[in-house]
Amino acid sequence: MQFQVTQIEFDFDDAMADESITDEYKQSLIDETLEGVWDADDEDDLIEEITCASGWCVKSIDYRHILD
């Protein structure tokens, strides 16, 4: 199935101690995630795909299914 992420929040809490993580970086990661179309089997797989691609855990997500 294909998904389009409409809203996402990453767990950047661990990054707070790392000053090299800028707000611009965080926003660009969010923007890239929202712009893409994601192939996944279900919601859990979608979260896993995004986590693997971004390197960050997902705190919350909203999405829609893209129908063929």
C-alpha cells in the first residue's frame, strides 16, 4: 500500500543535548517526509520505514492511504 504522511512529529528529545541539530535540519527532515510517498504494509510498517530512512523515532503520525 502507498501512504502520504500529512503530519509527523519526530522524537528529537535526545538531540537537545547535541547542539549540531538545528531547527532548520529538523524542519527539512519533516518536509522531506511529508513530500514523499511511502510504500508499506500497514501503519506499523510505515513508521518503521520512516524511522529507518530518517534515523529518528516517530512520536506521532497522521497519514492517508493513496488509492490506485
